[in-house]
Amino acid sequence: MREPLLRCVVPVLMIAVWQLASSLGVVNEFVLPSPASVLAAYRELWQSGDLQDALKISLARAAVGLLIGGGAGLLLGVASGLSKSAERGFDTVLQMLRTIPFIALVPIFVVWFGIGELSKVALIVGAAISPMYLSAYHAIRGIDPKLLELGRTFRLTRAFQIRLIILPMALPGILVGVRYSAAIALLALVAAEQINASAGIGFILNNANQFQRTDIIVAGILVYAALGIGVDALLRYIERKALAWRGAHV
């Protein structure tokens, strides 16, 4: 009970100082709206139904991009971890992709895929591949060789070694990769929704910018932040459940 309370102390203090500075006129309300103004903007978006619709669309974009990009990264990472030939084939390209900021891909993706949904999802896919690939690859390569030797001693086939030793031992690293990949996918979502978005949280932010509604802009930014925290909390919960068997065997 004490730990959750401690986690809330700093955010609550920050909000209190923010509100006090706004009330005293230290901070310009137009430049940085007060928490009360941001809350009112959030209520306005919620009551109109715009926020719920935008959340559904943005989450769908992020989920599709993460599933495709994370899934591809997982398959390539597992393949490269298990096979030297696959590593030689995929690693260089994926390491190059990792070094390119996903925001730099926006212009070429617009040329390739247009300004519709495809370019937005493609950007999220491109951003989500590398983190998942690296996590899966290193999780498999980091397995204790003695465990693999034990499998060979018991004359396990390669398929059984993968099923009974490699994947279970690599699972913690893979799940960390899922969390990291999800975080990068949400960052890419923010960039993707600046590509002529006609719906989603990015669309709300762009509209607010045109009408100089900084209260709505701040509210939208905080929604993005809440999405990141919520998704990470969900994945942490799934990770604990998926790895519960390890604690039972310690």
C-alpha cells in the first residue's frame, strides 16, 4: 500500500505547483494552461464523444502496427538466434533499421504508401520490428550452453530442445522485448498521426493547434502519456502471469 502512495507523491506535487503557478499568474495560461483548464478540456472532449472515438482509432493503429512489427521482429529474432545463416541474412539489415530514427522514415513512407492509414501503420510497424528482434535474438543467444548440452545428453531432437529448453528460457527476455516494442510503437503512433490524420488523437491535436486551444493540446499529450503507462502496466501484469511458473520452481 505504501509503494503506490509513494509513486503518486511526485506527480501530485507537480500538479499542485503547476496549478499554484497558474493561479498566481506566474505561468501564462495560453502558453501552459492550468490543470483545471486541462481537466475542463478533457471533460469537453469526453462529453462530446470525440475522445472515445479518437482513442479507439489510435489504439487500433498502434495494435495493428505492434502485432505486425512485433510479430515479424519476434520471428526474425528467434530465427537469427537459432541459426547462424539466418543471423547473417537478417542481422545487418535490422541493425541498420535500428539506427534510423523512425521520424526520418515519414517522408519516404508518404511517397511509398500515401497519406492514408497504410503509411501510419507502416511507420509503427517499422519502429516496432527492431526492439522485438534484438530482444528475442539476445534472449536466445544468452541461454546457458550447459542447458543445451543437457538437452543433447538426453538426445532431445532440435524441435524438443526449442520447445522444452530454448523458448521457456528465452521467454523473460522476449516479454521484455514486447514491452519495449510496445513503447516504441506508441512513440511512432504520435509521429504517424501527424501525417494528415483525419481521425485519432493526433487529429484532435492538429485541430486544437489550428484554433490555438492549448488546453486541448496538453490534454491530448497527457492522453498519449496515459496510454503509454496503461499499456506498460498491462504488459507487466501479463509478464508476471506468464512467468509465474518460474517462481514456483525456484
